[in-house]
Amino acid sequence: MGPSVVKAKGLNCPNCGGAVELRGFAHTLSAVCPGCLSVLDVSGPLLTILQTAQVKQRVQPLIPLGTRGKLGDTVYELIGFQVREVRSDDGSFSWSEYLLFNPYKGFRYLSEYNGHWNLIRPLSALPEPTMVRHRGGVSYQGRKYAIFDQSTAVTSYVLGEFPWQVRVGETVRVSDFISPPYMLSSEETGSEITWSLGEYYTGLQIWQAFKLPGSPRPAVGVFANQPEVKTGSALSAWKTWFGLMLAWSAILLFFTVKADRHEVFRHSYTFAPGPGSEPSFVTSEFELGGGTQNAEIAINTDLRSDWAYFNFALINQTTGQARDFGREVSYYGDEGSPKNRVVVPQVAPGKYYLRVEPEKPAGSTPVNYELVIRRNVPTYGWLWVVAGLLLIPPIVVTFRGSSMERERWAQSDFAASGSEGGE
């Protein structure tokens, strides 16, 4: 059974008299009145006003204050909410930050921007400066983070309570370093620098953790430290492909060894092209035994700087069924070969003969050739088909990853050099 829940402390706002609940107890240094939005100093026995309401339009947090949720093995309560903005001549953008509290684990933060979430924890140890692929970065606990952006953030809205004296309008210099799914951030105010580590979460994970009604709004674009959650990493995909190819090669080797390559026919012939010659003839009978297997017809010639074409028909002597095919043999120095072959698939057992009709230009030199017929030979064409199909997933993952990296770094202050991505 977990520890009992400590009840929130109730106070009244000195500006409007509204009730102010403190859930962070002694950790809370400032709180915002939910009625008038005044920022109050709660560090002393009496509440004092740090700042009267600076905004007229209220912002509704996606997660209501006081909501409890379980992240990892720890239950946190949401006690504070703020909106931060980055303003420039080109416009501005804002994001939300939620302050989480557990009396035994302390504070954590949730940030949300365009449907992208990060769970953030403060760091006590400092990252070390380093170079990440020829540009600035930091190293923390053996992991390198690439510099992504630098900006000045302004707090534009606050609600709830905070362990520091928060104010609307306060500014902080922010530097973000990424190594998806993690992000290291430094916040500089005057001479003080604090570091935090964020880990990417999807909206669905946050909704499930806090048991929120409905569905989270869909994420827009690619966030700085968003991992490739849909497709996995390219390295993992290529490792999987390599393992499958090893297994497939072992299967192929088995069938290669099993193939007996039984020779059933061998004979030599000469063809001299010219008028009145009858090139077509049939071979003597040969038997293809075993079950239904392939049959290979190999053609070995003495061609040099010449070519010939051979028309074949493999004919079953009993049924008269013929399988027609042909092959060209050409050899010109370093191009081509004086040999060729054709593999006829799924040939039923039985007695066969081969009808042969060679072709050469009239007046060309005669060609000597040998025909060799073998039964049950290994073929490798299907290996390349399967290998090609297995290549599709890693290629798609690699392409998507590259596209995602381009979109990620297009938003960076360091897009020109940062397009290579971090480690």
C-alpha cells in the first residue's frame, strides 16, 4: 500500500480574498490566485502580492491543476502551469510547461508544444562541453547531445504554485541540445545556470498516465528530440535485414547442396550456315528421372568475335508436349561469353528429346558447340527476388529517417551544419 496523500493547505488571496490551495507545502515559494491571477509570495506566514494580474485572457491547461498521474513508478500531482514565448521580428511561438510534484521524489516538469510532450527533471551534475560531428555540443553520462537552438523565453502566463518566485514577464536564456529521444536544456538567468534533462513522450502516453478524457490533439511536424517511433531506427532495420539474409543464405546453401546436378545428356555438334543447309534436328532420347524438377540445357561453343542463336524445344516423347525456348551466345573479346544456359522449371519425369535449330548469318564461319543437359540444378534467380523484397523495409526506414532528420533540423538555429544529426 502506498503512502497516504497529504492534504493541500488552504489560504486566502490578500487581493481578492479567494481561496488559494498549496499542494507543494514547504517547497512552494509563490502561488497564483485562481480568482484574480495575482502572483503571491507564500514563503512567509502572511501572503503578500508579488505581481498583480498581467493578463486579461485566461489560458486553460490541457491537464487541470490537481490532476494526478503515474509516470514510471511514481505518482505526481500537477500543481503549476505556465506559458512561455519566444518573440522575434519574424513572429512568435509559445509552449506550455506543467509543474509536477511528489512529496518523496520532488519536482518534475511536463512541456507541450504542438502535441509533442517531454518529461523533464532537473540535473544536479553539469554536462561537459564537447564537439558533436564538427559542431558544438555537450556530453552527459556518456551520451553526446548536439546543439539545436538558443533563444530568450518570456513567461507570459502562470497558474498554480511554484518552488521559485515566478512572475509574468520574466525572461530566461534557453539553450537546447538533442540526442533523440532526449534533450538537455540550460536556462540562464543572470549569473545562474540550471540544467534539465527531457525525454520525449507522445500525447497518448500522457493521456493514459493521467487518465484524461477524450484523445490528445495530434502532434504537428517533427519535434527537436522526437524519436522515430513509427519506423524504428535505420541501423536496427539493416541489422534485421542482415540477419534475415544470413538465414536465407543458409537455406539456399542447403538446397544447393541437395541439388544433384545429374547429367543425362552430352553431345557435340557443328553448324555451318549457308544455302541449302538444314539446321534443324532432334537429339537422341534421354531420360529425366526423379520427381518434377528443373532441367538445365547448357551450350558451350568455340565462338570468337561472333554470335549464334539457338532455338530449342524440349519434347516429352510419350505425351508430345513441347517446351519452347531459345538462347543467344555472343562473344567479342571482353564482352559476352562463348557459353550460355537455360533452366527449364518444373519438368515432369519421363523420356525426352531436344529439337535444336541454330541460327547464324549466311556466309559466317561455322560454329562448334556442345549441348549438356543436367537434371535438378540449383538456381539463384529467386534469391535476388527475395533479397530485393527483404531490402524494402530497411530502405523505407532509412528514407523516412532521412526525411525526418531534414524536417527536424530545418527548424534548428543550426540547420546548415546540423542537418547531419546528432549522435
